[in-house]
Amino acid sequence: METGIFTAVTDESIGPVELARAVEERGFESLFVPEHTHIPVRVDTPYPGDGELPRDYYRVCDPFVTLAQAAAVTTRLRLGTAVTLLVQRDPIVTAKEVATLDAASGGRLELGLGVGWLREEIRNHGTEPRTRVALQRERILAMKEIWTRDEAEFHGRFVDFDPIYSWPKPVQRPHPPLWLGGWGPSTHERILDHADGWLAPTGIPIDELGRGIEQLTELAHRHGRPPVPVIATVFAPGPGDLDRLADLGVHRTLIGFDPLRRENALRMLDQAAQQVSPNLADR
């Protein structure tokens, strides 16, 4: 099982250059960051966590700019989003950004994708929340066409364009790994339809995650497909949690922590490295 770090980079936290260097130096395999373009001042959508909406939600930096800075100062660190809110993005522009960053990093980019939960934020981008799942599917499929064809075109309900040229193409072929966020049978069906792996929800109990992995594996088997790789994200993992996740066959565990200023962030990374394994130092 690979082990990486998940955290937001904000205008108040450790910067992406020092963070990425520190993550790689401590032997972690990857760094994943989230996305929110903005947070509306007035929000009626219930926050899925406890308490008030965290401050970092509206101070988080753009993920692709953040990861570009991280790519420039690292050599082997995998760089990912968790998650890109594609329903709030133009697919042609996003395909260009993803391909450019994948090329610039030497093929180290991975893309986590989610439909989002904050309806007011989604609507501000001209997206109808009720159709965002179908919209995400079409935008993913359209980007795949752009990444894999010299003359790409797409004609759907939400995305429609005649043949276009768009370069660069991603270094990773056919494209960077696509990890779909979500939970339940409909998510599993969508993973098999247009993604490469499952980005399991943050904070899900390990036993429940295990049942989800079993259901996804059974569904893949019925479709004649091999087991689907899974990414799990845990904040403050307890004793034995990482071993349990490895036993479940999790491909990668991301150890998450809230955005922190430099000294606290480095301390948190040191603690995480000690907890994961002394073998990290041998990478």
C-alpha cells in the first residue's frame, strides 16, 4: 500500500513549494489537494461535517497552480486532486490544464473527481445541481476524447463541440488516472463506466469501507473486470488503522490534516512519517 498526504494549501498555510519538498523528503509517495473556487456568503446547504464550514474552504488555493509549484521542486512525488470539481469547470480548458501539468511533471498527475455538495457554489458556475452527476460524466468523456485524439469532438446533452485540435497530450497514456469520489452502488457503476479507481469518502469507518470495497469488487467481477483500486483518506489514524487498510487491499492511503502554518505542518509530517513506517525512509 502506498501512503501519501492530503491537505489544503491556503494563503495562510505552509506554501506549496516547502510543503511538497517536505512531503517528498519524508518518503511519502503522493500529495493530494482539494478545490473550492469560492464559498458563497449565504449558504443554506447543510455542511456534511460537524459544526461550521471550515475557514480553509474559502481560502484554499487553486489546485493546479499549487500542484504546478509542487511539481517544479520534486522529482518522484505523485501529485493529485481530491477532488477537482469538474461540474464547475469548462472541460476543454480543464483538459488543457491537466495535460499541460502532466507533461510538465513528467507524468506524475492524478485526478480525483467529485460532483460537489455545496449547491450555492455549484449554481454560481451556471450548473444545475440536480443534473451534476450526468454533467460530470459527459465532461469526463469529453476530456478523454481531447486527451486521446488528434481531432477530438463530442456531442452530448451538456457538452457539445465539433472537431478540435488541442495539445499537449498527457504524458501518461491514455491519460492520468481518474479517481471518482462518492459512495454507494451508483458511484460504483459510474467508476466502472468512466473512471479508473475509487476515491472513498473521507472519515468513513474502516469496516464500512471494507464492505464498500467488497461490493465494488463483486460488481467489477460481474462486468468481467479486475478489482478496482481504491484510495482511502484518514485523519489522525489510530493504532493499527493503516495495517487494516492495507489488509483490505487499499491501493493508497492519504493521511489528512488541516491546513497548518510552516512549523506545525512540518511537525505533523514528521509525526505521520513515524506512524506510517520506518520503511518510508528507504523509498
